[in-house]
Amino acid sequence: MIIALLQLFFNLRSQFEMEKLFTYSRNQSVAVESKKTWHKKQVIRVLYFGNALSNAELAKVLNLSTPKINSLLLEMMEEGLVEDLGRGDSSGGRRPNMYGLKSDGFYVVGITINITCTIISVFNSKNGVVSGPHFFPIKMQPDLGIFKQVNEALENLIVENRISRDKILVTGIELPGLIDLKKGVNRTYFPGVENLFDELRSIFGTHVFFNHDAKVRTFAEQHFGLAKNRKHVLLLQADWGLGLGMIMNGRLYSGKSGYSGEFGHLPIVENGVLCSCGKKGCLETMVSAVAIARMAREGIARGNSSLITELVQNDVGKIDISTVTQAAKLGDQFAISLFTNAGHWLGKGIAYLIQIFNPELIIIGGSVAEAGQFIMPPIQQAIHTYSNHDISSDTVIKFSELGAKAGTMGIAAYALEKLSMIK
């Protein structure tokens, strides 16, 4: 009897030890796979932003051994994510093999939603435009239903372009409003939604990341535009509103909660007009595309003669920034005067930024920048008037070269980077 009990005890103990060993082994296997997935995401991130690299270059950038990188590359080639691009240049010795992302390995979606429309572009794994930009009459409003409308539009584009839905790696959405990135809250449009990331993921069926438009454009400039390899850059997004993006010490700056950059809502004009934020005289009311169109309508209503009237066929309600810009380029003095006025106020605001931040470069983007030839002279004059010359001469001002694609390209790349940071 005692022997039988002892045998039972040892059998149970042996079974328990085996189960414990199996659980440990399974956990270890999961941990190894998780770490490998993390490393693969880092390879994707580096190749997406840095183009083709050799095994040794990837090992150096990611601080991994060359055998480890080689193993990852072999697996990723089997998975259809990476391709061998052949021999690269050599500074001496054998030329190394170069590796890059396979163009159809995955896709990234970039979406801009603003107060006038929605823009959608689909990019391949080499950051090339597969489809877009496509414009849709879906305007930003405090209703989560708009995201379902946007997703329906995206679904149609995916079908039209014969893109496999499961190859869409991540979706990025550029939004207006006060955005708390840590909590995933858009306090302007969806203050009651505590985690908008989860809501959007359930709607779009992929990981979704979003950010404020000015920060997104700054990210685009940092990786693909004029701010590349620069450490101290400001971007003024002069579009339907006026936003500020900041690169400090080579990093995109967001502030404590993500609210930084509300430069357009600084009251700067005495006895100015009422701003959408509730204050009077905000800089945005003088320099944004909406403000310039408003002043054009008001001026024409007061009797100013302008080509703008002809361009909109006497329907002043159709006046927007594009018609004012078109008229200015045709030599219309009233339209030019509107940009001269906007340039003066923008220049005054820039003078303050120069005094505070001492940036090496200030980039002006957005639809207002399309009239750069008219707003630059008054900008420079205002800077000379309101800024210390020794400080202002240390800063270069340029207009963005990315144009309208900056938004969707920037948010798509931003979303990919954020995805690569998830362990």
C-alpha cells in the first residue's frame, strides 16, 4: 500500500514537472517569436525610411549581429517582404549585397480629414504612391460616423486597385483639433471618446494612428523634405488654419500631452475678428486660407474691383484660396494686396518664433504657400521690423516642396513608425 502511494506521488510529481517544463518552454518560444517580430519591424522601419542597405549597415543601425540580420533577412525574403537588390558600391574589397523592401510586400494608407474634405492615398512599402491622392466631400465633424464613410471610400479604392486587404499594414489619419496623444483623445471633436485609437481600429480593421496636421507635415519634411538631416526646424502649416510643427534637437516635439503648436490661436491683432476658438484677433484670422478668402469676399462686397469676381462667375460664395491665388498670379492688385497683408502678419508672428527658438530653418507649407511669391517680401520686411537682425539672419525661410502630398505621405510614414514601436 505504501509503495503504491509513493509511486502515485512520484508519478504526479513527474507529471507536474513535465507540465511546468512544457509551460516554460512554450513561454520561452512565444518570447523568442515576439522578439523576432520586433526585430523584423525594425528592419522594415529602417528600410522604409532609409532605402536599400547592406547586411552590415543594417546590423550597425539596429545594433544586432550580422548573422542575426542575415537570418532575419532570409525569413523576410521568404515572407515576401524583403528582396535582394544585388551588389552595391564598395569602398574597398568585395561589394556587399543590398537589401530593400519588396514594393508589393505591404501597403500603408494615409488619410487627411480636415474641415473642407478628406484625402486618401495608398502607398507601397517603398513609399511610392499606388493610388491617390483621392479627394472626397467628407468634412471633419464631431461624429464617429464620418470614419465609417472614410473607410467605405477606402474599401472602394482597395477594390479598384486590386490590393489585398490583408496586405495593408497600418492606417494613418491626419486630423485637426486638440489631440492628446498619450490618451488618444481629440478634445476638439471627440472629447467623450477616451481612446480613439481603439474605435478607429475596429472601424478600419488595421492598426490606426493619428496626429495633428501640423505635426504630420513636420514629420514628412523631416524624413522626405527640406528638414531632412536638420536639428532645429519649425514648420508653419498655413492652410485652412495655421499650425506650428517643431523639430528640436532632431526630434519631433509634441509637448506634455501633444498640444504644442497652437500658434495660430495667439491673439496678435488689436480689435481683430472673432476666431473659431472663441478669442478675438488670433493670428489665424489674418493669415489662413479661410481668412484670406473671407477678406476677399468682404472686399468685393465693399466694391473692390477684382478678377476674382470673374473667376467665380459673380458667385462670391465660391471664393476660396485657389481663386485668390489664381487672380494674384494674373496680376490682380486686390488679390495681391490680400497676400501682402497676410504676409505682414505672418512675418510678425515668425519674428516672435525666431526670437524664441532661434531655428536654422522655417518651412511654410499649406495652400497659402502656393502664393509664395506674394507673401515672402512682406514676411521678410516684417521680420526685419520686429526681430533682432543678428538672430533673424541665422534663420533661413523656405516654402515646402512636398506640396499637397505632404499630409497623406506624412501620416502614412508616421503610422508605420508608430507601429514599429509596439513590442
